[in-house]
Amino acid sequence: MIQIVFNLLHNAVKYTNEGTISIQAFAKDGRAYIVIADTGIGMDEHMLKRLFRPYEQGSTSVTMIEGGFGLGLSISKQLVELHGVR
């Protein structure tokens, strides 16, 4: 769970040059939910389709943090699926 939250927060910081990043957590129907939202650059339809592919990255010209391999969201998706959530 820590790795998932870290990867999502890392992406939020990476693509939010100014604005806000919020984290909310709540329980409902015996499940825990964590919501991470930001006012960053957003994603177009093309990026949304490729979002969870390994080595996929947004434009490096707009990031606040350099580097990375584009594995964070792919790994996060796999970890969430291992928890039985699809």
C-alpha cells in the first residue's frame, strides 16, 4: 500500500508545477479508500489509453522532477490488482 501511495504522490508532484495536491482517506462498506487528486497538467485521451503501460511517461519538458523509468503507475496498477481490486 505504501508503494502505491508513494507512486501516485510522486506523479502528482512531478506534474503539478503550481496548484494543489490533496489526499483523502475514508472507509465505506468495509473497504478503505485513498483518493489523491492534483491540479497538474492533466492528460489527453491518447495518454489516458497508455497510462498504465510500463516505461510510459508524460512530457519531460513540463515535469518538476527529472528522471524516472515510467514504471510507477504500471507497478501501482499491478499492486492494486494483487489486492483483488480491478
